[in-house]
Amino acid sequence: MQLSIPTPHSIIKTLLITVLVFSAAFGVPAQGEERNISIDMAISMGLRNSDEINLKLQELKNKQYSILEAKSYLYPSIKLETVSSYITNPPEGVTIKEGEFGYAPSPNSQFPVPFPDRDYTLINDTENTYFKITATLTQSLFTWGKISKNIEITTLDRDLKYLELVKKKREIVYRIKRNYALAVLFRENIKLLKQSKKVIDEILKDREDSYREGLINLADLLSVRSNVALTDESLVEASENYRSAVEALKILTGINSSQINLISNFKPGKPLLYEKDLVEYSLKKSPDIEILKKKIDQAEKYLSIERAGSMLKPDISLIVTLNITGQRIPVIGANWTDSWDTNLVIGIGTKTNIFDSGRTKYKIEEASGILSQAESAFENYKKLIKLNIRQAVQNIRTNYYRTLSKEASLKQAEETKKNAEISFKNSLITREKLGNAKLLLYRSEMERNASLYNYLESLITLEKITGKNESAFYN
């Protein structure tokens, strides 16, 4: 019975290429004890412990304060201004002294009468100290809707932060599932590579014996030694990438254990996809779509604010001003109350643009452009999401049937190995040919694993796009 089996060099080369498909670089080690972690547990921990999600939550909280700030402009504000001054050389007052204008004879007295007959103070001497207190109350009465629009804009800002949080959660779930699956498949491939290593070592021993007996040349021996080196390289590569994938999972989930045992396996079934329904669902549930809608609303309100601030549209406010001025130091100054005055002014103020060199016009045009840009982005993304779903569905179906093909090849390799074992037992083939059959089986299983991973990744990619759990895409 003759078997058609690939050479060891081609098999090991394929094994190495398959391992490199899963190459990744992530994370740093953590400390603690070993824990059993399912995929659902990993997702739950990731959503709870993610620094990125916590940052988004803080941003969302901060936006609530922005809304309160915007609402505060609906209510009055009071500003207090105080001034305390000291004058080193205060101006002197004006006083007409007694007799400053001379003396006049008096018929009733032998002495002349001074004119004026006493001192007259026209302007008092200025004190060295001066104080001023001004309190101004301002209440907006009419602003052409600018305050209400600004409140709506800040509310939309908060809504945008919430949608960014939803989007970030989807991304975290995607990364956790991807790295979890990557680690599981690497773990299985490490087992296969260790088995391959054992087989290659046996083949090398046989080649060395044959070389010593002069049955093969040095090139044949070196060919197997090259395969041994390739196997060692593949095993180290797979082991390091497995560790890196696990460490990435620890960082994403916040797990502190030094070792984790991944207890979930992935065996998705046949895809069950209704592309039209997926598109409709995504258009309703996609955070990116909602973000673009909110940005359109914001742009419309920005445009309204700029138009409300155009020329000859005055803002009207109530202004109440209390002025208190004085010169002598309160309480300790002699007759200090005589130097203090109080005045209350109540008025209606207006503020409007008369001429701004076209600034308002340019702002309105800019706001109109932003609105047009947001509307275009929205329409473009609706088209893009259809394309993304189309490509995701294509990848899912292609990878599923590729996985079936690899499963069929794996079954064929299993049968080939069984036949090789029977042939070897009956001394029809050498141990090297039996080893090659085993290597073919291991290679087929690794290729099936790679295809299965690609299928799973295409499923979770569609989950990220639509927001539906990947389990809804197959039966």
C-alpha cells in the first residue's frame, strides 16, 4: 500500500506559517493566583474594570456640569466690585477766610467789619482714603433664543459622550472576545507543535542512523535538522504569542492572577444571516449613526445661535446697579457716615451688533458649512455601514465554508494517519513515512484552527458593527 505524504520540510514550513498567522503583541504580566475564566466572565470584568470605559464615564459626568452651567444663564447674576484707595497728596478744598475780601466801616461799631465776616468752606479737603463698592445685578430678558439653544447644544454634547461610551463598550467586548479566542487557539496549537516536535525528533534519529550507515547523504540529514530548528522556532513563537494574548486579556479585564485558565471553547455553527435586517437594525442601533444625528442637531443649533447674534438683533437685559462711595474709614473714622453716599440705578440694557466688518456673516456661513458637512457625513455613513455589513457577511460565509473545507481535510488526514499506522505495523512503510502522516494530521488541525479563528473573528466583527451578539448570527 503506497501513501502520498508531503515531505517533512514542507510540513514544518506550513506549521510555521500557520503559527505566524496568529502573531500578536500585547500587555504586561500581572500577579495573583490561577483563575478559571469563561468568556462571559471576561466580558463582565472588562466592562467593569476598563480604564477606557471609566474615563468615558467621567467625561459623561463632566458634561452634566456643562448643562447646569448653560442653564445658569437663565437666572440673574450679581457681580461685586470693591475699590480701596489711599491718596498720598490729596487735593486741598476751597475755603474763603474771614476778611479775605477786606474790611468795611460799620455805622454801629467803631471797628471795621471783615468781609466775609467768617470762614466759608466751599469744597472740603479731600480725605487720604477713598472707598467704592459697586454691586451689579444682571438678568437676561430676551436673547433671541441663544441661551435655550446653548442649553440644547450642551445637552447634545452629553448625549454624544454617552454614545461614545456605548461605542467604547462595543470595542472592549470585541477586543476581549478576539484575544480570548486567540489565546484558546494558540493553546491548542502549542499542543500540536509539541506533538510535531516529538515526531520530528524521531525522524531525525532515524536519519542520523541512516547517515552513519551510509544510506543517505549529508543533505538529507541536514534537511531534517532544518525541520527540527523550524519546529523549535514555531513552538517558541506560539508559546510567546500565547503568553502575550493572555496578558492582553488580563489588561483588558483587570485580572490580577498570575495564571488564568480559559475554560470557554468556540464552536459556532452555520451562519444564519439576513443582510437586509442587519442593515436596518444597524441603522437604528449604531452609535456612529446616532452620533452623526446628534452632530447634525448641534450644527443646526449653532447656526440658529449665529443668526440670532446677527446685526440689529439686540439682547435685552435688566440691569440694577448699587453704588456706595465714601472717604473716611468706616466705624473708626470721625463722622464717617457724612462722607459716604449710596445710589441705586435701575435700567434696561441692550447689546447688538451695528457693524462688525462681516464677522457675523462669515460665522453664519461657517455654521451653514458645518451643518452641510454633518448631513453629508450622515448620508455617507449610511452607505458605508451597508458596505461594512456586506463585507462582514461575505467574510463570515467564506470563512465558514473554508472551515468546513479544513474540517474535511482534517478528516482525510486522520484517515491517512490510520492507514499509515496499519502500513507501518505491516512493515509496508518506514517510521519516517508514518511520522510524515502524523505531521500532516497536525498541520491539518492547525489549519482548521486558523480557519475557525478567522470565522469567529468575522462573527465578532459583525457584532461590533451591528451591536447584536455574535451568537445571533448562526444556528
